[in-house]
Amino acid sequence: MSRFNEFLWIEVAELKSPNPDSNQTPPITLMDVVRAAKEAEMTITKQDLDWAFALIVDDSRGIVRKAGDSGGGLFVLDFDKALLLAVDSHVDSLIREQIDSKAVRIRRLIRARGYLEEETIDKTVMMSAKQTRDLLYSMLEENYVCVKPIGRTNDFAPARTIGLYYVDQPQTVRTLIESTCMMLRNIIVRRLQLEKDSKHLLERQLKMVNIMNGIDASQNIDEEEKRQQKAEVEDMYMPADVRRDLEIFQKNLSLLHTSEIEIEKENDNL
């Protein structure tokens, strides 16, 4: 379905149920969308919408589902499912970057099938026991997976205890948000300290600019003399070593600002 058609459908859903806290749209019939399209003077036929809805139900991994056949078909958009899949995709991307793409395969298996023993996991994903164990332990350290000890006896002796791996998505998200906020805090602290330590460079630059602006505004000297005076001011306030320090400061400050923006974007995706 085109983005235009999707937005039309959501607009119809909002009119039927304006509650912003709902976790899904109310069931929307195909005929509701056809009528809305006609009112908006859009050239979309019932056949086009029928094909588009069938396609998106098959491809949306449960975000859009068919809830009945009345009115040409009843369809629901599940916001919770959409958010869950978005978070899953983001977490998979982080695991792929931080650990390994094979770890993503393991986590997807655990997420799909629930509590699994290590032996079951390595047989299913067809990896060696050592490789599977290493990847599981790496994900455990980052809270991407959890383990529940199950004792074969009441004493929970290590030799008679097995670990069942599972995924606790809310816990994973909380851990990621906490670590992201900590990284953001550290970057902000570094930026503020950098600005404090380099305050004298900014003050020198500001004085130089103000003096140069005064020279440019003067009507009593010609252009050649202005250039000479500005060059003398620049040599006085910005010798080579000071200019080098200022450039390093500006580069580092720019990197920290960029890091802050990127981390905030990452946090917004969780």
C-alpha cells in the first residue's frame, strides 16, 4: 500500500476513535476507506484498496491484521506490535554492531521459542558449543538475553542446575536507555569542561573580532590601511600556537555536539 493510502486509513481510524492512548485502531472496513477516498476526491478504486490491504496484511508481520469480512473486510492497525517490531529491529542492529550477526540469530531464536537450554540453542543454530556459549555470555553482559537457573534438585547444586535463556525486552530497553543516558551525561560533562578550559581562547577571539569590526566601520582610513591594521590585530591576538589551540577546541567541540545529537536520536528510537 502506498504511504498516501496508509495515511488515509489512519485518518479514518482517528475519526472513528480519537483516543490517542489506544494501543490499536478500531476495526476499519474497506468501504470506510473507499468512502473517505471519494470524499477526498482521490481516484482509488475498491479493487486497488482490496489488493493493497491484502498485500500489507501479508507483509506487515502482524502490525496490520484482518479482523473480519464485513464491509469488504475489517482491518486493525496494532500500534503495540509496530513499536515492538521497531524496538526489536533497533536492538538487533545494536547486537550486530557490538557483538556479531550470529548473536542476532541466537537472540531471535530465543525470542521466538522462549526458554531454551544452551545445548538446544547450539544445535538449532548449528554452531559449536563454545561459539554459542561465548555469544550468549556476551549478550548476557549487555542484558540482551537473560538466564533462569532451574535446579534438578532442591539444593540447586551447580552440577544439577541448568540455565534456560530467555529474552526480557522491557529489561533490555531499560538497560539501553540507562546506558545511553549515562553516555549522554558523560559527553555533556566533557563538553562543559572543554568550554570552561578553553574560555580564554574564545575571549581572545571575541576581542579580536570586535576590534576588526571597529576597524571595518571606521571611515577615516582607506582599505589598504584597514587590511594592515587587521593583520596586526590578528597577529597580536591569534599567533600560530593560539590559532592551533582554537582550531583543536572547535573540532573537539563539534565532535561532542555531534555525539550528543546522535545519542539523543538513538534514545528516541528505543
